[in-house]
Amino acid sequence: MPMNGVLSVLPSPADFRTMTRAPRRDLLCGLTVAVVALPLALGFGVTSGLGAASGLITAIVAGSFAALFGGSARQVSGPTGAMTVVLVPIVHEYGANGVLTVGLISGVMLLVLAFARAGTAMAYVPAPVIAGFTIGIACVIGLQQVPSALGVPTPAGDQVAVVAARAAEEFDATPHWAALLLALGSAALMLAGARWKPTVPFSLAAVGVATVVAEALHLHVTRLGSLPSSLPAPSLAFLDVSRVPTLLLPAAAVAALAALESLLSASVADAMRPGERHDPGKELFGQGIANLAAPLFGGVPATGAIARTAVNVRTGAASRLAALAHAVILAGIVAVAAPLVGRIPLAALAGVLLATAVRMVETDAVRAMARSTHGDALVLVLTAVGTLALDLVRAVLIGLGVSVLLALRAAMRGTSLTPAELPDTSGTVTYRFEGPLLFAAAHRFRRSLADVRDVTTVDLRLSGLTAVDATGALALKEAVGELHDRGIEVRITGVEHGHRKVLESLGVLPVNPNPNRGAIPSAAGATAP
């Protein structure tokens, strides 16, 4: 790769100079985001299967590196609910060491995507796919919290709906009302507080109140347990090179999700601050470095976190210093208050994550999108159901595939071949083609043109042709050939220069070195000016 290609994804001195604009405001924003991030990092760490400490390590290590090397000035990275959805089956199949190896490999993949400038592809993901993806993630996160909210051990199983149902059956046999009340109370306080004062971090307040109540009433509920008061030394002891080939597919799924969610989160930050634009290549590079570093300390794969990023933007962050400060403050909280944090009930964290899942879905936007067209509604529902029943990457691929088919269907309906003039006394009829001549519409076009009867000459005007591919060009060639075999002359006119090359290369039109000369017969029996 050329050196300028490598340098294009590295942070520039100007990126770091912005950190001196408003350091006091950025530090205050970092403190606010850290308060919001603490219970989420703990909860997502538990949900992933690697434990609360792993979630905190991810928020600290990955959050720091992504802030320094990412392409968005206000992006906040760390463990997310979407990523835990992917990690849970990996933990079950490959264990903790497998997850750390997957994180390392996904970091390398993200760097490759960054150098390939693949981040620009995010602009082509349809809005219904993103909305369905978000709804599906919210449902999965909510279902994942059912065992902790009910105070029962997490039953075995890969499907979150089945696991939640088994947890409900176990709760019905031996109810744990204290855990359930703590979870519901935490969720209610967070949702009510968010409506009352959206800028106040009620998630931490909910966890704090639940912890105080559990301690004061000596409730028998499961706690987080002991947490390390400092980061462990970096190590590659988890890496088993012989297992790498079997982990490539899970790593690709993790990398795809990390890229998708991070670029989506960065786009949300841009929308909240008009005039700001992130660099997709740099963002993928930052996420790649973050995911290379986090496993060395025992952290899970990370992505840009939409909720924490939104808090960062709303509180007025001016530069990447705020996201970096959030990670450093989290490290300080762990160092000072690890024993206190270890007393937090798991049910309280489950309640916070349940509320987070509810708040992820923007009901007004989803309702409007579902009502816009039947196709958009279908894509939204299929992506959401696929996320819940299959996995995130396959769900997005399904959504994209259906979107492409619907777009081709719309393109096919947008084509028309209509008589522009009635046959004259010499038996000449003029047809005008409008729209794209692509493979989706090729068969219908060929059939319509070949059905022409009782004329001696067809004047086919292609000035309305907007696009053409090889399949469409061959369909035109075959139709012209059929008409020629029936003794009907075809004149093709109005071909724009951009479309002429395709038609010439496939023999529909002769290669004409001087387009200003007269009509030249083609191999298919057509003439073109």
C-alpha cells in the first residue's frame, strides 16, 4: 500500500490540537459520560459471559485507544449490547480465550478495512435495515437480562428467547421477588428520569439506589463480586495459533458488527452536531487499534457506543479529549471504589440494561418508516426478526439483499418502451425507451420489442436511457436480431456517449471511430448514427 494511503487513516496533528480548545468543558463531559458508562460497562461485561471486570477493562482500554486514533471527535467506544449478542455464542463454543482471540483477529480485520477505505460503504446501508437492526438488538438485549432480573442462574442455550423462557419457568418454580423488584425499580427510575431530565445520568442513580436498598435490607441477591483495582499486565497467553483458522468466521462477524455500529454511531454524532463530519477510514483504524489492545488486558471486542456518544455530544464535548477523559475517569473509579462497585446487585444492572433496550428504539421514526412503503416495512421487519432469530450479520445481509431486490423491482417498473409515433405510410414506427436497461428489466424489454408486428422499420430512440448493463445490452442485441431475421430494419438513435461503449463492446452497435458520420449497419442488423 502506498505510504500516503497509510497516512490517510492516521490521526493528524490537527486532530490532537483540537484537544486544547476547551479542556475544562471536555473534562466535565468526560466525567458525565463515565458516570453513564460505568453501569453499562459492568452490565455488558456480565452479559457477554466474561464478567464485569472484562466490561470495565474494555471501556478503559478500548475507549482510550479509539478516542486517540478514531475518526470522530466525539465518538465514545466500549462494550455494547449489540456486541454482546454476537459474543455470547462465541463464549459458549470457544470459551473466554476464544473470545479474546476473536477480538484480536477482528482488530486486524478492521485495520484492513480501514486501509481499503471500506468505511464509505456505510452510506449505502438503507435506513430500514438500520432501524430493523436496532429493534432486533434491543429485543435481544432485553431478553438477555431476564435471568438476572428474575434472580435465577442463566439457563443453558444459544437462543435468547429460549433461555429467557427457561429462566421464567425456573422463577415460577422458585420465585426471587427481591431481584425482580430491584430490576423493575431500576428500570422504572431510569426511564422516568430520562423523560424528566434527559441530561442527568439516572442509570448510575438507579444502580446506587438499588445497591443501598439491597445493603440496608440485607437482601439475598447476587452481587457483581470482587473487581480488580487496577488493569492487569498485557499478555498474549490466551492466544492459541492452532485455533485461529476456526475463529476466522466468528472474527469476521465481530469485525463487521464493529465497523457497522461504530460508523453508525459516528453518523449519529454528526447529525447531532451539524457541520461536523467523521472520517470513516480513520474511525475504522481507531476501532482496529482498540480491538487489538483490549484483548491483551482481558477486554472484549468494542465498538462505538451510540448511547454514550449521544451523551457526550449533548453535554457539549468539543474534542476527543472528552472520550479519552471518560476512559481515564473509569480507571480512577475502579482504582478507588472497586470494593463498593463489587456490591452492586446484578438485578440492578439488568434493570438498567432493560431500560437501555427500551430507549434504543425511536418509536416515532420506526412508525413513520413502517408506514412509508410496504417494501420499507418488509425490510425493517425481516432485519429485526433475523437479528432475533439468527445473528446480526446474517440479519443485515438479509435486509440488504431484500433491499436490493426491491430496488431492482422498482427499476424494472420504471422502464418503458412506448410508441412515440404511429406507423407512417412507409411502415416505419418510432419507439422511445425510458429508464434503465438492466438485467432485472432485460427480459420484459426483449419481449416487448420482439413483439412488434406489421412494420418494415423500427426507429428505436434511446435518448431516455439512464443506465445499461451487459444483460440489458445483450437483450437489446437479441431483440434487434429477431426483428432483422423477420426482415424488419432497426435504427437505433439518441445513444449517449456514456452508454455507447457498452453497446459497442457487446456488438449491439458497430464501433464507430467517427460518430459524426452517417448510419452504419451493425452485426445485429441495426443502424446507428
